Amino acid sequence: MVSDQNFNQEAKLCQFVAHIIMDSEEDNFMYDEDELSDPEDDQDDDFDISCDVEAAGEPSKKYWKEDDDFPYDALTPESIVVSMKKSIDEVNSVFEIPSATARILLTHFKWDKEKLLERYYSSDQESLFKEAHCISPHRNNQSSASKIRTSRSISRKDCGICLCAVTIETLTGLECGHCFCQFCWNDYLMNKILSENTGQNIFCPETNCDILVNEIFVLEVLQDNVVRSKYHKLIADSFVQSNRLMKWCPAPDCNNAIKAVYNDSKPVTCLCGFTFCFSCVQPTHDPVQCGWLKRWLKKCDDDSETSNWISANTKECPKCHVTIEKNGGCNHMVCRNSSCKADFCWVCLGPWQSHGSSWYNCNRYDEKEAQLARDAQAVSRQALERYLFYCNRYMNHLQSSKFEQKLYNQVKEKMEAMQKMNMSWIEVQFLKKAVDVLCMCRSTLKYTYVFAFYLKKNNNSIIFEDNQKDLEMATELLSEYLERDINSDEITTVQDIKQKVQDKYRYCEQRRTVLLEHVYEGYEKDFWEYQDRY
């Protein structure tokens, strides 16, 4: 259920987008910088974009962040729309084309203005507009709607969708020349927006016509305010989704976005406090790379391990090849397939008749007949056991991370108790720092098992496992002390407890740094070897 606060923020964003889209003359967007900078001066009740920033809990401007060599912006919903407007204005200042057309071109190039400018001046402009699915505004011709309305000799014409004869005034269309009645256009657009949930890729309804419908035309046709608001939201969403240098924050109920200078797998922190990888939009996952993490998550989600279990714990009938699972101790198997009924041995998969004769060979490993089948089963069983080994440890740290808030609450109570012992609020922050380090180390450990799963055994992998073991031990010691031993410690002075906690979390930080430095050294020098078969 969406909270009232989030609903109000989304409604204000929709009004803000509507103001920018509708503030135009005929086919061109005309933006008033004064209105944009001071929304309270807008006297039009239909487009009231004033936002109570304090009540909404959102900053009123974008924040500049910088993580070493990776600068980025954290944008509020209002700042996202301003950024979109700025990009459109920059293109319009060069091309002098309608803003709706400029937005379609920018979307086609994923909002990369440099690529658009390069293509615009280095090739045939007509082909550029054709690839972007729009009509060149430099054509010296009227729109289809204008042509029909200026024709004095015709008073009625058939709609191309409903085939009803309607007056010329009710027909309208795009620059492609295909006209339909207002009612059919309205139903078509409502279906695209509400049912298909799309606002960006709406094409002309004429068969084999790939011209995109622009915002001005949509808002001229639509009359339902609910549908118009949904369309405004979809336009704002498309700006972020189609922009390769912008990503939505994946945190629940967060409407903010991150805009970076270039695309890289670097951690970024949203205004809501959530930190994630900018490249794959997953929570920060040092030391494993995005590609391997994607493969791991897919492996955990799909049915590959079910197939491995079937291969490791079942066999095929040697005659009809149906899958059979042993449900008793007897090795005499009878296929239950009504058209087969084969008798065979579960151990060697050979005919059962031979097992009662003097040439019984089930105790001997038959290299010629059974080696391939048994080797395949052994490989499947080993692969399953290996996956479960790393998956169990990955899930263990994932489960531990779910108790982070509980530990923070316990530490908060301990901090409040220490403040009653003549310690200031700043002096007791070492406990929160310790929990922060603990959560960070558990997250790193979780992803080290993903990294190790795909790693081939060599000297460097052994060093990695030693570093992993040291970090695991240091993390468990810190976790045990914070959760249990800190309350039963025989140390009586608060300063001694502080020194002990600081020693433990600093050692954890040190071991984590050593592990990550070794992993990234391997990335730089390319000495890691991977097992692609998993």
C-alpha cells in the first residue's frame, strides 16, 4: 500500500511534468525559467507545481556526491524533470526543432547528446529522423489534420479504425498523414497507457506505420485527468529508464535517481541512504563482479539445481530411458512404463537375468558399458554438492544480515545506558561504528562465496581462501562480542569495553581491506581463472 506521503510526491511530480509538457506554443515547447524557479508565481490552478518540500521530506535540489574518481548526482523527482528539460533545451538551442521531437531523438540515443549531435551533422538527417520513428520538422508540408480541415470540398470522411463516417472536424492525426476520429484516438491511447503501461513507445495505429506519438498530441486528445497523470509519470520514468547514465534507486518506496558522469560498477548512495552498484543496480557486492553475480542469481532462481538433483539421485531405464528414482533397498528394478516393463539392476543398469548366474559381474566396474553413465552421474553429484557448499554459506550471511536492525536496537540501548554513566553522545558512537563494520564485513563475506564458486584452484585462490578465513573468524568474534559477551564481560570500566570493541572492529576492517586489495590486484593483473561450466 502506498503511503499518503509517497502519493502526494508522485502527484506533484505528475503536475510538474504536465507543466513542462503543456507550456508550449502549437508544436513547440516554450519554457519559462521564472515559473520553473519560482512555482508559487504560477496562477494556473490546473498546473500548480508548488511543492511543500519540508512536508514531503525531500531535498529541493540535487546533491553532488563523489566517491574517489566516480562523481555522481543524487536527484529528487523534481530534479529529474528539471534535468530532462535541460537536456531538451540544449538540443533545441542547436537544432531549433519542436521539443517533442527533440525528446524522441534524445530517447533514441539514450539521452546521449554528444552522439545525437555527431549523428545529426555527419549523415543524412532524413534517415536520422526515420530511425528515431518521427517526421523531420524541416519538411515543408502540413500535418494530415491540417490538410483535411483546409479541404472545403469534403465535409465527411470515414475513420480508418471504426469505419464510421465522421465530420472533418473530428478527424485528427500525426505528420505521417494517417487520420482517425477523436474517439478512436482516445480509446487507443488509453489502452496503451493503462493496459500496456507504456507512454514512450506509442506508435501510429495505422498498419505498418512506425511514427511515434508525441506528448503534445497525446495531451490534446486525452481528456481523462487520471490517464493524463499516468502518462506524465510514464514520461518521467522513460527519461531515467532509457538514459544509460541514470538509474532509479532500488530501495522500497524511494522515488529518487542517480545520475553519473559515466557507467561503471561503483557504489553510489541515494538520498534515502541506500547504497547500491550503479552498473547492475544490485546492493554493493564487493568483491564479485557484476557479470558473475548475475549468473549466480540466475542460478539460484532457475531450475538448474533441480536438474542437478535429478541427475545425481535418479537414473534412466536402460530400455525406454524414463527417469526412475529408487524407493527401496532392493537393487532389482522393474520399469513401470506399461510399454517397457524392463528388469534391470539399479547398480550396473545391466539385465537382471544375469545376476543369478555364475557370470555375475555386478561387483566389477565395467569400463566399456557403465563408465560413461556413472561418470556423468558422479559429475552431477559433485556439481550439486559444490553448489550447495557455497550456497549454504552465502545464505547463512544473507540470513544474518536480516538481523541487522535487531542488533542496531540492542546497541542503541547499550549506548543509552553508557550515556547515563557520564559519557557523551559522541563518545558512545564507537558501538554504532562497530555494528556498521560488522554489517559491511558480513556483506563482503556473502559475496566472497559467490566469487569463490566460480574460481579455479591455483596459488592465488589459496591466498584468497586464507584471507576469507581470517575475515570470517574476525567477523564472528566481533559479532559474538556485540551480541552476547558485551553484557557479560567481566571488564568493569566503560573505557576498557570501548578499547576492546575498537580493537575488534578495526581488525575486521583491516582483514576486509587485505582481502579486497588482493582480489582487485587480481583483476588488474588478470591472474584469476574461472570455471565457466558452472
